[in-house]
Amino acid sequence: MTNWVAIRFHEISLSLEILSDPAKRTYVDTRLETDRKRKEKYAQSDKKRKDMIDVRPCPSLSSHFPSLPASLPPNPHVDFLLSALIILP
């Protein structure tokens, strides 16, 4: 037997052992479900974070702060907070 065949046979044997034992199978199922929920929750949090970053400021916001140098890079977090504080016409 080649090496990869022996490895694959061992993997299949372990899988059969897990599926045959109800306690081990329950443990694996619970673990997989927990991991799936954790990934889903992370994806939702990541989407919210990306949505917050993608908020674009109002173009007329810079007219309210003429003392800021024009060379500063835009910061969506700061711009979002400032636009929430300023009531624009």
C-alpha cells in the first residue's frame, strides 16, 4: 500500500468509529454546530464593521472646518461622527 492510501484508510476508519459511537457523534455534531454559529456571528459582526467604514461623509462637511489642512487623508470614522454633530441644510 502506498503512503496516501494508508493515510486515507486510517481517516475512513476514524470516521467510522466516530459515526458508530453515539456519544462521539453527538460531541462532533455539537462542535460543528458551535463552530458554524461562531462563524456566522463573526460574519455578521464583520459586515456591520464594514458597513460602518463604508459610510461616506457629506461633501460639504469640509466647508465647516476650513482650518483643517486639505492634505489630511479622509477618515470615515471621524467624518461620520462630525456629520452626526453638524446639522447641514
